[in-house]
Amino acid sequence: MLSLYTNLMVRLRNEEKGATAVEYGIMVALIAVVIIVAVTTLGGNLTAMFDNVADSVPTAPATTTP
């Protein structure tokens, strides 16, 4: 029983190093928000730009096979 208590105290005294799962979850959530905002903001502009490019490309003439 004493060794269990000692082991528990050693674990609690150790300083935590690195990120925990909660911190990783917060980072992932923030990255997702940034991506959603970027896609929402740029989505309409990109659609308009690709439509302009598609409209400016000439169509190929119809070919007939002999």
C-alpha cells in the first residue's frame, strides 16, 4: 500500500511536459475555424474567377470523321 501511495505521489509531482489532448483538441478546433472562414471568404471569389476563365477559353470546332 505504501508503494502505491509513493508511486502516486511521484506521478503527481512530475511536471507535465508537452501538450495534452485537450490542448491538441483546442488547436484542431481553431484550425478548423480558420479553414471554414477562409473557404467561405474565398469560395465565391474563386468560383467567379474560374467561371471567367471558362468563359474566355474558346471552344474547339466540331470535327467530322471521314
